[in-house]
Amino acid sequence: MDRHSLITIVGGSGFLGRYVVQELAKTGARLRVVVRSPNKAQFLKPLGGLGQVQIVAGDIRSDAAMASACDGASAVVNLVGILAESGGQRFDAVQAEGAARVARAAAAAGARAFVQMSAIGADPASRSAYGRTKGEGEAAVRAAFPSATILRPSIVFGPEDGFLNRFAGLAKIAPFALPIVAADTRFQPVYVLDVARCVAAALAEPARFGGQTYELGGPRALTMRQLIAYILAETHVRKPIVEIPDAVAGTAASLFGWLPGAPMTADQWTMLQSDNVVSGENGLTAFGVGATPLEAIAPSYLVRYRRQGRWSTGAATGQSEG
């Protein structure tokens, strides 16, 4: 990719999107970032040179919007995904039909490279609606754009993530103990910038990476219990972890998961019944990207959850505030 190329990034204003924009801007290509609310995505413009990053409005549920978004693009990236249904956002419409729509538009526009952001666990036969629609989206992308590169990361961590930050916040306000579910489920946290670098590499060499699916994970797998213990240690919160029995957690998710603001939906509970780890070779290796350890990045942003922030005197073993 060079300054004569145009890359369309659908869903580029989210957590991962800002890093993908940052990496692709380094190639010198012009970037067209398609978002639902352009006013909320203006922070992306300084990531590129003057006029390099264009923010446009577009809905992945609209054929006309995606056709316009992909018009003239040399490459297209689809980052759109949701963890729970809300308002007008439905798994089928966004992750299955939406992915198909972007791929068809990219093919019609003559794009030579396409990257579809999926997730470990994507499977049309999944019991989880999230996993099922991710899998259906992959199949639809393959049908419309056979040379697409599909990336399946485990949970992604970084300064703005919704996983470590969420539990660090909960640990800080929990009165006596921090309850957790699915304590033995394993994850392989992967650094957001490593994932973004894989996107850039896939677009740079579509002949090499096209038509392939890669699972992406960090250097080691951790159980939910280990992840929460690590968060407590880094935030200097000394509170016990209380493991909620599966029967109780599953029932609560089924009965109350549909309520606005519920801590966990029934579908998320279903997802937690399976490990979220790379099943074979780590895809980072194929792209020549080193796996960044959680411990090398997370302390820099988890420190803000300590009672006195960077001025905290407690050791990172949890022997202090709470």
C-alpha cells in the first residue's frame, strides 16, 4: 500500500479500530474510516497526515452505504462486531449479514485485499449466537471474497480495552470480595497493537495471506481466575475472589441477562463455557509479529485503579489498598 492506495476500514472508531488506523496510516495510504457517528470519530484524524484520514458515515446494514464506502478502495477491512444485542443492533444483522454485505461491496469495487475481523470460537454450529453469527459471517465473506484473510483473536487487551479495565473497575468498588464466574475457562490475551500489525501485514501481502484463517493469541494462556488475580495484584486491591457456582451463574444469566445493564447475558455465559485459546499455531508467527506479554503493557494502564495511582506504595502482590 502507498499514498496512491485507498483503504476502507468499516468500524474503525472502536478499541481495535484506532490501532488499525494508526498502523495503516504508516503505509502512506489514504484511509476512509466508515462509522455510524462521524462526530465521535474525529480523534482518528491526527493518527495520519493532513487529509490522510477521512471519516464518513455508514451503516453496515445498508447495501448502498457499503457500496459507497468501498467505491475505489484498493483494500477493505471489516472490524464491526458486537458483544451483546441492544437497541437496533442484532447479531445476525451485524456479524453475519453485515460481514457479507461489506465483502460483496469490496468485491464489486475491485478491491484486491480484504481482512475480516472475527474471533476465536467463530462457528456456524456454535450454541452461542455471538459465535454462530461470527462463523456465518466468515462463511459469507469467503463466498463473496474468496481471497479474504480472516483473523480470529482471543480477548484483546490494551489501554482502552473492555476486559481488564472492566474488572479493575469492579474490583475497586466491590465492597468485600470480587465475584467471578467460569473461573477455569482459559483465555490467551493478545495485545491490540499486535492484532493491528497483523491486519497491516495481511493487506500488504494478499497473495501470501489471502484465503487463510489465522487465530491470534498472546504468549500464554490464563484462566479467568488467574486473570482476575493478576488484576487485583496490579491494582493493589486486597480482596478475596469468590467463585460463583456454574449452576447459579447460568441461572442468573438466563433469568436476568436480558435486563439493561446486566453484568452478563445468557449468550455470554454460553461463550464462557469454552476456552478462548489458539487451537494450533499462533497466527502472529505467520505474520512475523512477536507476541507481547500482558505483563509488558497492562501495568501502565491498570495503575490508575490504585487508590493513589502511580504514587501508591503497595507492592504489586496485592498487599495494600482495598
